[in-house]
Amino acid sequence: MKLNVLCLITRYANIVVKEASSMSLAKSASLKQVSTFRTVARLGSVSLAAEELHLSQSAVSIQIGALEAAAGTALIERTGRGVRVTEAGSLLLGYADRLMALWNETSDEMATLLGDFSGTLRVGAVTTAEHWLPRLLVRFIDQNPKVNVRLFACNRDEIVRHLAVHDIDLAVMGRPPTELQVDARVIGENPLAFVAAPSHPLASMPRLTLARLSEVPLLVRERGSGTRTAVERLLKSAGLRLRIGSELSSNEAIKQMCVAGFAPAYLSMLTCPLELDAGLLRVLPMPNNPSLSHWHAVRRSGQPVPKVALAFEEFLVHAGGGEILSPIRQHLPSALCPRRAKSSV
């Protein structure tokens, strides 16, 4: 009898402990701690997270420690090169992404309810879009002065990761990702061209062909860049091989090396309007050069989207087509001068 009672007491105590443990996270953790944890997990580094959040490393470590205490287990592990998320941390991260997306939506809905069109526009853009997107952002903010902007500018692969974990609500990019379920709308054209310094031999070569161009090394972006993917696909479709002269992670560095006559480059013409105007760069005289691809506004399918992000998407669809190409329109063949961009999903 005593043994049975002892077993019951032990079982009851275990249940109480488990319930207390499961409730401690909800009672003790804060949104700030959860947000900090997401940043550390995304960057894989406490120091990088501290820099992005404008906090000290010790403040970030304290917040992570408090969240781990509330969860009752370790969420990250130190490695030689930073940190990695534990199994428990990975589980929490999935819920944290959903929680923060819902919290951001709640904040925007409350502002709308109170008659204010405000909130934070969290938009990501591939680095090539840095050359035209800021001026459209300024126009949008001028029309909606209570909107704050958080702009993430990085290469295509990183933008897709930001979109996957809900760090951004809207992405501006070329080719929409296939690894996520997304809604994508065309917002304008992106003219891609092989360019070179006027002094480069290819710049004045009659009857230049893609096959001839593929015989010389090119200046290209790093793997993961949309422009790099585009030139690889173009050459592969023609049965040609990409010869790399230099691989750089910056459009600006590519431009300057190209202007200096080092090698031809494959760039969006939107990255070099001043160099084209000044005659420092020339579009190589060959068939189908430049060619048009499209810019898209991309968001996750079936996910709540803040009203401010939807409003900016509509703004880009209606204003983007004419604005994006305005600095380089005079350098485009008349056959490529685009009509107004149409939207698609």
C-alpha cells in the first residue's frame, strides 16, 4: 500500500514538474529575447548579432541565457567559428519565426484600426536593385511619412533565406525562387548586357558573337548572385562555357575593373548609368545584347502580409515600370523600350 502511494506521489510530482517546465517559457520569455535569438541563429554569431542589433555582446549573451533558462535547455552551442542552433533551438526557431511575423502583423493592424497608415516595411532586395529601389522607397515614404523602413540588401541566396524565415515581408529580385511557395508580381524590366571599356578590343570588333565572347575571361559576380546565375544560364543554353577572369561580390568593383579595361563584364545596365553616359563603358555590339529580364516583388504564399508591405507592392507594380529604367532609357534600343509592366502571380 505504501509503495503504491509512493508511486502515485512520484508520478504526480513528475507531472507537476513537466507542467511547470512547459509553462515557464510562456511566463518568463520576452519578445525581445526571442527576436535576439532569431538574429543570433540567422547570423551564426553572437558578435555579428550584437552589431546588427546595436547591442553589446554581453547584452546579447544575457538575453540568450535568459531565454535558455526559461526554455529549460540549451538553444545554441558554441563552435570554433561561432554558434549553431541545437535541436531544441531549431524547434523554438520555427515557432519564433511565426510568432514574430504575427506580432508584426498585429502591430500594423492596430495602427490601421487607429486610423494611422504606419508600421515597418521590411523589404529585402538583391544588391543590383540597390541602384534604383532607394529612390522609389523615398517616394513611397514621402506619401506615407509614418512608415519606417528596414531594407536588407544582399545576394539572391541570402534574400531567399530572409524570406524563408520571415525576416522580410517582401523581396525585390529577378527570378522568383522555386524552393519556396511564393506569389510573384512583375514590377519592371531589368536590361542585362555584356559591357566593356571602349578601349577593349571587343568593343569595336565587327560581327561579335556570343561564341567569340565566351573565349575571353569575364568579370562575374559570386555564386548565389542572380546576375551570375543569369550569365551561366545564357551561355549554357548556347552550349558555351563561362570563362572567369575575376569573381567579385560587388557590382561596383566589377564596374571599376571593367572601366579600367581588365575584361568585359555581364551586368545589369541599371548598375552603370553614369559610366554609360560618360562613355566609360560601352554595350558590346552583338545580337540580343542587351536582353530584358524582369524584376519581381515576391512574398510567401499563404502567409499573413502586413498592409504596409502590400501597399508598397502595389506602389512598385504601378510606379516601378516607368521609374526603374528612366536613368538608362537612352542607351536601350527602341525595340527594348518597355511597355508598362503587367502583374502576374
